[in-house]
Amino acid sequence: MIARILRLLLALQLLALAALWLAFARLGAGPLTAALAALALLLLLRALITAHNFWLGWRGGSATPDAYRPGPAARARLFGGEFAATLLTSSYWMAWPGPRGRIAAPGRQRGLPVLLIHGYVCNRGYWSGLSRLLARAGISYAALDLEPPGADLDDYVPLVRRALEELCAASGSAQAIIVAHSMGGLVARAYLRAHGAARVARLISVGTPHHGTGLARMAPGRNAWQMRHGGAWLAELAAAEDGPRRALITSIFSHHDNIVAPQTSAFLPGAKNLAFGAIGHVALGRHPLVLACVMKEIALASAAAAGAPPPQAPPCQP
């Protein structure tokens, strides 16, 4: 569903480009000049949307620790990285999502299989970069689409349960690792509340508003309402978790998340919290440092499940 909507939006943007090109041509611009001007206007509009999200995130944000305060160059990379990630994710990777998964050949599976869960109003295409890393590493994975887009968060739990059962059956593994972005991390926690951790060796959340986000008040859907900062659904979810359940979770987040505000909402007490700086919300799923950190956490969880020594790897670098 999301892919069809994004392709329709892309078609509308192309029509807008054509209309702008015609308008500039009628004003006397040459064909190339008119095309560049039309493209520049469209990109400016997309950049303004990204800037508005950063402004909202800053207005409702938490204080940035001194160690994560970016300089002017890092701020430019922060905005440019988020703008590029948002543009490419919505106009390409999610509009034409890749395969729903890959099961490694018998005898070539490396570690536990991984279930990928996307965030609010996204699809499996969000995880295209991580999917390629998992395939190259010989790790079986499945990527889930949460539909319909505006449903109650608990309504997605049966989808997660079925996906986990199918992934474990196909890979021959008793357990899997969940990697979830944004809202997907809350869905994964809702699954653990409903069905326990028998099938889950580790939950790695990326940019998840564990305590909600102020921006959810402006978004449509029952799930957005449940993600309000300090909302009742989130409080009930937290109350159902004990120490061992929280210890099962790694929360990776950015102090400059432009959607999760306050940004410290992604910090989950009792979990393993790994903070980054100067990375936007959408860019978290493609940033090389974040992906390297996710792969390390997957390797650690797989080694622990096998009773093997933890792999030698440098710590995640913010």
C-alpha cells in the first residue's frame, strides 16, 4: 500500500516538474534552464519540509549533551544527510521495495536470523541498506510490512508473530533477532508483552520513541495517537516490562533526531542504550556508523545465543 502511494506521489511530482518547466519556458527560459529551475524549486520544497521537521524537533527537543554538540560543518552534514535520506527513501527505496527476505543456504547461515520492522508510514524498503549487509554477511532475514498504515499498534502484533514463526521455520533457528526502526520498536515491545521472548534473542530498536514524541500529536492514525509523549498506551507498555525484559533490548538513537522529540525519549531505562549525534531520524537507517553498530549488536546476540565468546570488534562510535 505505501509503495503504491509513494509511486503516485512521485508521479504527481513529475507532473509538477513538467508544469514548472512549461511555465519557465513561457517566461523565456531555455529548455535546460527551465528544467533546472523547475527541479530546484521542487527540491527547495522538499528541503523546507525537512527544515520544518528539524524546527519541530528542536522546539520540543531535549538538551544536547556537550559531547554531542555539532559544529557548523557537522550541522550541515546533519541536514544534508537527513534531506538526502528522506528524499531517496520516499522516492525510491520504499516506492520500489526489494525482496521480503533471504534465507541463507543450509550450512551457510551465519548467526541468528533477523526480522526487520519499519516505522510509521513506511515499508520494508526502509531497510534496503541493512538488508544488503545481512545478505552479504550470510545472515537470513525477513522484512515485514506493517499494514494498514494507521492501525492500532497492538493490531500489528499478529503480523510480527507470524513473521517470526515463518522466519524461524525457514532458517531452522529457534530464535531470531528483531531490528526495528521508530514505531517498529514499540510494535516489537508490544509483541514481547503479548507473547514473551521465547522466539526473540534480542530486540535492537533504532530511533524508537520509547516514551513517545510530541510530533505524534500532528500525525494521523490510531498508532500516532498511541505514540504521544507520555501517552497512556506507552505507560501501560512500560508497566508490563520487568528488568530481564528491558535487558533484552538495545536502543540506538540520535541526540539530533528530528522526529523523536524530546530526543531522550529514545533512552530506555534498563536497556543497553547507544547514543549518536548529528544524525537525523530517517538517516539512522542508512548511516554507516549506525549500520555498523547494528551489525555488531546482531553479532553479539548471535554469539550469546550460541554460548560462544563475543566477537572482537571496536565499540560503537558516536
